[in-house]
Amino acid sequence: MSKKGFRLATVERLREKRLEEAATALHEAQSAVREMQARRDDLLERLRAQRHGENTPHELELESVYRFRLRGDLAEVDHELTKLTMKLAERREAWLQARAEVHAVAALHDRYRKQRAEMLMRAEQKEMDERAGSGRRMPIPSSREPEGGN
């Protein structure tokens, strides 16, 4: 393999490793967003739920404090979810970029392999043409058996 082919193979492996790392980071970000969405949904469900208790002033005051706390938690979760969603978008963009780089290097490497194969074919054809032009015969395998033999 030539130096160019070796460099392309190395670059291709490095790009594939970067793509794997980007995919892992993207998966982690997606998981974090899903967890935060589940937490938000849980808080919303608790906030919507009616607690059945006595309607004494003390119970109503406790309910008010409880709901105030849930709304505060919900605001924190929404803020965190916004940050995680932005991080997810960044990770998705990084993954798309890494994937595009892998495809670009793979295409270059494929083109190089194809050019190399064509160059070798042309060199072989040139050698065969030179032999044909000089009157030399190509070696013929001696796998012929005498005629009429059993």
C-alpha cells in the first residue's frame, strides 16, 4: 500500500472513531432529554391531581404550599430541559458532521482504490502489449495431455 493509501486508511479509521464517539454522546443526550421529559410529565401529573382531603384551612394551606413547590420544581425542570434540548441539538449536529466526514473520506479512499486498480491494470496491459510486440510468447501452462490417451 502506498503512503497515500495508508494515510487515507488511517484518516478513515480516525473519522469512524470520531463518529462512534459522536453517536455515543448523541445517545446519552437523547437519554437525558427523555429522562427530564419523564420527570416533567410526572410533575405535571402531580400538579393536575386533586388531593382528596378535608377542606380545612390548614389542609388548604398545605395544599397551596405543596402546589407552589411543584410549580417551582416544574420551572427548574423546564429550564434544565431547555438546556438539555440545546445540548441534544449540538450533539446531533456534531454527529451529522462526523458522519459526513466519514462518508467523504470513505469516498476518497474508494476512489483511490479504484484508481490504483486501474493503474495496475494499465501497467499489466502495457507489459502484455510489449511482450506481444517483441514477439516473445507468454508462458503457456503445460497442462495439455496427449491426444487419444485414456
